[in-house]
Amino acid sequence: MIKIALVVPQKNFIEIAFDTFEKHNLTYCSSYKEDYMLNEIVVTENNVKNISIDADVIITRGLLAEILKKIQTDIPIIEINVPSSDLLTTLLDCKAKYGNKRVAIILAKNMIVGANEISKIIDLHVNTYVLQDTWNGKELVDKAVEDGCEIIIGGLNTCKYAKKINIPNMNIKTNTEAFWQCLTEAKRAAYISRYEQEKNQIFKTVLDYSHEGIISIDANQRITSINNCARNILKISSMPIIGKHITDTSIALNLKNVLITNEEYFNEIINYNNTLLNINKALIYVRDTLTGAVLTFKEINDIQDLEQNIRKKIYNRGHFAKATFEDIICESKIMKDLIATAKKYSKANSNILLIGDSGTGKEIFAQSIHNYSNRKKGPFVAINCASLSESLLESELFGYVEGAFTGSLKGGKLGFFELAHKGTIFLDEIAEIPLRLQAKLLRALQEREITKIGDDRTIPIDIRVIAATNKDLRTLVKNGEFRDDLYYRLDVLQIPLPSLNSRREDIPKLINYYLSKNYPSIKISDDSLKHLVSFDWKGNIRQLFNICERLCVYVDNNIIREMDTRYILELEEVRFQNSNPQKLSFVSKTEAQSNGLNITDLDETKKIRAALLEAKYNRKIAAKLLNIDRTTLWRKIKKYGL
């Protein structure tokens, strides 16, 4: 709602005002985007200094227009014109009513233009007197009478005084056409004023909420704006500075020189009163003419704090490494030597290739290398290359711009390479990357820059790459399934991780670590440990911890006994047999033949053992599972030594 104030010397001074306003609204209702409201405000000599006008625009005329322009500088004021035709009509009416008597026209300067010329045309003696903002209407009436004038033409207050001293008088009224035109101008002015106010408020908000200091100057090197942040940094918070020439301020000389010179600055560092500032300065041109400049600056400490905050946010998003070399549980020499090598490799920026079977701890090594490196304060971004389709893997690694493909996020997306800037990216299952994507990955590693999907700009990246695989990449290279140039780019520093079967002396420590961390009340017998140490750990540490979990859930009385371990391990072998039919349980063909068993006996042994495991060594239940009686089962158990 836009408010229009009609300022008049008395109520209903302009009789046609509100009717004309309604008609004007109806006529232009489709043209205006805003609603308008007209309020009449009476302003006199008595209240003019104390009046408070709440409006977007003011409509008035004559002396009130001149006075209000001086005291209401923040609100647009539209004057109601007094056209020459209105003045002519009034003078003709005056001549018709009073004859050729001398007439005094007492009006504001903006209303009296053309009066003398009109008087000559109609052959009437006219004296003109100009009202001042001192409300000198009474004095001018007295002066006019003294000069021999017999008729007074003027505004409301002038005519009131003339009437009081018995001087004939006539008031110049505002006609509909003049008021209509004034309404049109007022609405346009109010709309422009509202728009400018909104623009200025946005500009002020940007200035006040910016975390950078901002100073703008005009072509004469006078300061036109300065925000609170700039005042605080420059320590001039209470000093009036707007409108002053740069040289007349208390700003330090080196920053004054930056403002005065007609040069632009980008990411320059200056020392301002022992505080390092990062500054940028842009020159402003309008139609090839220099009209001013804008200087922005920020304390270096604030920039460092911002970077630290961003790192914390990245940390909170999960792009960080938890594990360190101290978290790797081992007693074996092979592992200790491997950790020593990995620590040396950590201090370099070269790419590292981790090779090892599934469950050997490739990711914990990658995290430990990152946390031991000079990049430990940067992000650690991990991605499993086998878990995503080719298109999704590409968008995750390299990111994309808005509109790159159907379903892309508004604003685009940062890729993992960008997120890993100044840190480490861990590419697990690297052998699973499709050949087409391998070429793009190779370029990123060689040039240390990436191109987002849907973009033609390159983005520099500062990263350290750690890749991992459980496959023989050299064989894949020979078979044409992996690029040889990418292989050599990745295999700069290689760390082969041993299987758990190659480091059996670590198994007791790993088991005790798992129990103390997850089930501190559960103990394990020495015989159980022996069984676990001698087991064939095809799934390495991951399989070991899974077995430990099952044992802890299965056992009673918080002690893992040999019988419990034997049962769980045999059940694990049976499970493994189901997925690998060619493999047997604890009994091999050689062992069977040495015990006098043939292949048929060996098959029956497997069935009986599976039934006993399924029945948890309850012979009655096992006999039912085998569809034999308990006596027969007992005899076979004795026969096969089960």
C-alpha cells in the first residue's frame, strides 16, 4: 500500500480531491501494481514545525510546497500546478465583479508566474507580491493596501486576513485537470521512491551484513558509503566520514594511497596498523567515464578462521580420517616393517597403491597414511569405485554444473576431487573403474585439474591419491582391462598388505582387542585361541571379527570354550562349503584315506557333521535330520571318530 498525503491549510480545501482520486484509481487500476491511499493532512503556521507526515509522497501547492521541501527532505513532494488559465479565469471574474480596480496577487513564487502578462491582456492593473516561508501574508496584504490595491487574490490565509480588514478578496481554486495531472505524477514518484528505498535498503543490508570491510568513493575521491565492518577494522566507528575527502580522514596513509590511485587491486596484502589486510579494489565506469571506486578488505586472520570453519564443516560431513597407525593391531615383524614403510611414504606427496585381499585393512592404512602426512588437517574423501554405476561414479568424482543432465541438482554439485582439495582422496576398488572413465581419471592425476560434467572450465586441485585393489592390476593391464599409463601413475609407491594367514602371530592380539572393545566381560580359553590361530582365514581380519562376534553371542557364562569355538568354526566351514562345493570341512581326501575311509564314507562324514552342527550336537535331533535312529547315528559317530 502506497500512502499519498494531501497537505492543505484546512479540511476540504480542495473539494474535488477525493472524487478525482477515486476516478483516477478506477481509470488506471490495471496499470499500477500497487494499491494507493489518499490522506488529507492539515498543516498551518502553528503546527508546521512539529508535524510528522507518514507517507510515500506528498501532494500540496503554493507556500506549503516550498516550506515542506525544506523540512520533509526524505519524502517526494509533488506541487499542484496553477495553470495560467486558472489565473486568467480568476482575474476575469474579478474584473467582472469589481470592475477595473487595482488588484494585488499575493501568492508563492511557484504560482505567480505570468500574472503581469495576463493583466496586460485583459487591461487590468495588477500588483504582484511573493509569499515567503516566514508566513508573511498579513504584511503583504497591508503593503498592497498601502500601495493602493483594492482587491486581494491569494491563498486561504491571505484571503482570510483580507476579509478580516474588509478588503474584497478571491481565492484561486485547484481545478480537476490540474489535480488529476498531479495525482499521475505523485503515483509515479511514489513508485520510483519506493523502488529506490528498497534498493537502498538492500544495499545497506548487504553492506551491514557483509563480513568484509567496504568503502565506496565518488569521482572526486569523497567517501559515499562505508559499512560497520570497515569502521571496526579501521577503528573509526564513531567518526563522521561520509562526504569527506579521503585525505581529510584518519585512515592510515597506505590505505589512503590505495583509494586515491586510479588502479585496481586483486587479492593484495597490505599492513594496516600492524594488521594484515587482504584488499580488492574495483573502478566504476558509467559510459566510459570514471565515476568512483569500491574497496573491499578483510583481516587475514578472519580468512584463516573462515578456512578453518570450512574444514570443520567438511569434517562434520564425514570427509575425515579417524584411524591412525596406532590403531593397527599387530605383533608380527611383517606388519611392523610395513607400518614403518607406510610412515615414510606418508611424508611424500606421491600416489600410493595399496594391494591386498578383502579384509586386510586397506582403508585403515589409507586413513593412517593421511593422518600421518602433512595433509592431515585437510579433508579425507573416500569412495568405493565398485559400488556405483559408471555415470554416477563420474558425477561423484568430478561433480557437475547446473543443467548438466536431467535430474541434476540446482546449482550443480561439487565432486569428490574438489572436496578433497588440500587433502587426500581414497579410491577403493580402483580396478573396477570403467575404461572410459580411466582416461578422465588419468588426466586429473597428470594435470592436477578437473572438468565438471557439463562445463568447459578446468578447476585446479591439490590432492594426494591413495588407491586400493584386491586384484592383480598387471594382469588386468595385459588383458586390456586396465590402462597401463593409469597403472603406472597410481603405482608410484606400493604397499602390499599381507593376508591374516601370513601373520598368524597377530591373531591373539586382534581377538583380545575385539573382545576388550566390544565384549569386555567375555574371556577366551587358550585352547579356543589355538583353534582360531590355526583356522584358514579366507576373509582375513573382517572374517576373524565376524567369528568373534558370533562366539560372543553364542557362548554362556562369559567364557569362550574350545567346544564353542570348534562348533562355530565348523559351522563356518559348512557355510563356506555351501558356497564352494569343491571344498571339504576339516577332513581332506588324503586324511580320509589315511584313516581307512573311502570317498563314499567321506561324503557321509560331511552329512553327519553338518547334522550335528545344525542340531548343536544334540544326537536325537541330528538323527531325525539324517532320517536314521539314534543307535545307527551313534555307531557311525564311533566309526568315523566324530
